[in-house]
Amino acid sequence: MKVRHTVNGARLPVDSKGRELHKFDLAGAFGLTPNVPEDFFAQWLKENENYPPVKQGLIFAHKSERDVKAQAKEFNDVRTGLEGLDPEKPAPGITRADKG
């Protein structure tokens, strides 16, 4: 029997109309994925060691909620590259069409 776990990210899943499909707990900007077996997670980390969020330490596990929240706070300013753009300053050298 194949076991599947879905890693919850910082963004809540939404449908095509922007409605939240379900909620999950957040610690800072990190989505929590509870009850993942330790051996499963260790193997998954090994198999995905080159995945950028793993390399950046953005997917992590702890046994206590206190430790999860502490690491989430420590990584609060780390950027994944998937954050939304600031519409006033979308990227270096890019201006909004209506401001151009």
C-alpha cells in the first residue's frame, strides 16, 4: 500500500474562483504538515536533497510545536522566490504598463 503525505506550503490552496479549499495550521509563514512518520520524512529528505526548498531548509521537521515555531520565526525573513510581486515594484527594470 502506497502512503501519501502532502506538504502544506505557506499559501492556502484555492479553487478557480479564489476560495480557500481547506485550512491548515501555520507557524509564521510555514504551513504545518502534522503526523508525518519520522522514517518516511527522513527518506523523503534524502530522495529530495537537491530540491531548492529542502536545500534552503524551508521544509523541516521537529517533534515539538515549540521547536517548529522557533525555527519558523528564525526563517521568517528567508525568501523562497515564490513570494508575490509588489505591483508598484515588480522587478528591477520592470514598470507597470499603466505607470510607464
